[in-house]
Amino acid sequence: MLKKKIRIAYLLLAHKNPEQLNKFTEQLSMDKFADIYVHIDKKNYVKMSSEIDGKNITILKERVDISWGDISLVDAAMCLLREAVNSGRKYDFVCLRSGQDLLVRSGLADYLELNRHKLFMNAWKMDGSGSGAYFWRIKWPRFTRRQYDSAFHPFRIFRSALIRLYKLGINFFPNPKKMQMDIYRGSQWFCVPGYAAEYIVNFVANNVWYYEFFKDSLAPDEYFFQTLLMNSEYVKDNVCNNLTYIRFGQTKKDNNHAATLTMADVPEIEQSNKFFARKFDRAVDSEVIEYFAGRC
């Protein structure tokens, strides 16, 4: 009797470089039991949507205008989760990825087959009363939930000032919403069983208060899904590993962002034994994209 292959839904958040994205979707679609769902940032939808091609790809008609550090990242991910869950197909795993990812190691489906009930998500319990709780204990004004490249941008300086004041015990914009769960933080990228994805969609639909708590928080994509699943019955199945190689920037300007990978990073990527890596940018180094696209 033939062994049943697992079915995987890949959920991709995309905003640029459709040719590069096609390299990634081509890698993913090599597995005929994989379906790919793509959310394109509303700002670039018209430009990108006609340039994405490949097998088993669904481009979402629902579009969110995404901003770094804002609930819009959660909104876009929820659009993808609902699309996959409501598709009528039963998925063994649902993997949330960036459109600037690549597969850097083969054998993912076989690995997931051996770990059918595991959650691959980075999630660390936070001290709710500690100085790092400013992410959710402050009701952040919208202009502070944006990415500013310059360390001297006045809005970025204002954001830093609010953090410093919070650590001194002063909070000018307290979050009026209450949370009865332990808060967990981690990278937004994950790969979880299909039933865990269904749990997320159903819980958020039936518990408006949960979304409202994170609505005006800073970088909620690093807390929203982690907190929800780590406070569920699935916590016991979590592997604190999101299967992704990421190298962060080293300067004040980019130390909170994934660095763009180049050929110089290949040895460390391969030694990591991760299945995915991010982020890649063909405008910075197209050679490394071709290198992995041709191997996996």
C-alpha cells in the first residue's frame, strides 16, 4: 500500500520582485501535494498580480495595505489562513512564509511526515510586567507603527522616547484592553498542522476581544499567533524552531530586520540545516537566488 503524501498549504506574504517570487513558488510546487496562496501588498497588487505564474497558485483578491510594525501584517496573514482553511481542502500542514524566502534544503515534506503533530514556531514566554512589555502595554499611535530607515527620523525618535519613558514607569498611552493569557513572542513565520490553523481562524472569529487587544500594539505579528497557540492545548507539541535561517542586521538602522542574504552567507545557511532562509533580494544578489533555486 502506497504511503499517503502529506498536503501542505504555503501562505506567502509578498510585496515585491515577482520574478524572484516565481522562483520560490516553482520550488514549492515541485511537490504536487502542495498548494500556494499568495497575498500581495495592496500597494503593489496591480503591478505584481499579472506577473506571478506557476502551478497550484491562488492569488488572494482580498488585499491589505501592509506596514511594518502594524496590525496590518496580522490582517494579511489572517486573510491567507482563512483562504486556506475555507478552501474545502484538508491540509496536514500550513506554512506562513515571506515572498522573499527560498527553500534552501530538500526533504521538507518527508520531514513533516515524520513530525505530523508538531508545531514549528518560535515562541518564548514574556514577562508581562517586565520592561519589554511596552510592545503591547502601550496603545501605539499609528505613526509610530511604521518603518523609518533613518535613526534620526522624528517619529522614530518619538517611538524611542515612549519606550524609554515606559521603562521609567511612565506610560502616556496605556492599552485599555486586558489580556488573560500569557504573552509569547517569536518570529512571525511558522509551519503548523492544519487543525492548528483552523483553531486560529475559529478562535479569532469568535473572540473579537483578542484581536482588539493587539490592534494598536507594536509589531503584533511577533505576538499574535504565538500567544494564541501557546495558550492552547497544542502548546505541548510546539518545537521552538520555525525551520528558517535568518541573519539580522548589525547596525542601529537595521538590527531589528532580517539582513539580505548573499553568496557569502551560503556556507552558514547550509550548515544551519534549516529548510527555509530569508531574506533574498535579486537587486542585491541574484546569484544566490539562482544557486538555491537550482538545488531545491
